[in-house]
Amino acid sequence: MNSMGSAIGRGLLVAGLLTSAGSAPAAGSDDGFAAFWSKFKAAVLKSDEKAVSEMIKYPVFYNDLRQVADFPLIWKGAFKPAQRTCLVKQKPVKEPRQNRVTYDAFCGEIIYIFGKDSVGWKLTEFGVND
């Protein structure tokens, strides 16, 4: 009875280890987006317009090509309270695009597209969620 109980216990331990190992990111797969996303979500959650603006790569396409001076328009349209609530709950989807990797977050009719350049991750464009 003891050997059967310990065999079951070992089996459960192994299953638990395999499950937790399967959910861990693969070695070398960290592209830095997770750290950026945490900062971006925190800024959005706090309604920190300055921090959010600094995480956008300008010029950015939002209904037209926009510069940093246009950020108040972007904030009022793309970062309304409903979108901010939605964004902080999102898990962006990794998307291969034209020989580069982007991440997309969907909130209502807006797709927030994030890309990486030599400086790091930024919000690079807004799209229409069909």
C-alpha cells in the first residue's frame, strides 16, 4: 500500500513539474515585449498621458499621419476610459508582418499594433478591427 501511494505521489509530482515546465517560456524566446507591455499597461491604467505618449513611435497613423503634437487627439480617441479598461486586460497576440514581429491588442474597433526598432518596443500604429 505504501509503495502504491508513493508511486501515485511521484506520478503527481512528475505531472505537476511537466505542466509547469510546459507553461514556462522557451529559453531565448524573450524578445523584451513582456517588460514593455507591463510598463505600457501601468501607464494606461494610471491614465499617465505623458508616459503613454513616450511609448508611441511618431509619426503614427491614427486616422491620418500624426505627430507628437497630435497626442491629445490620439488620447481622446484611442484611449477613452472604455479602451483603457480593455487594454489593461488584453494579452497581445504575436504577429509576423513583413519580415518583422509585431504584437496586436484588440479593443472594440481599434487594433493597437506594437513594433520594435533599434530603440525598443513602441506603439507603432492603430488599425481598424473589422
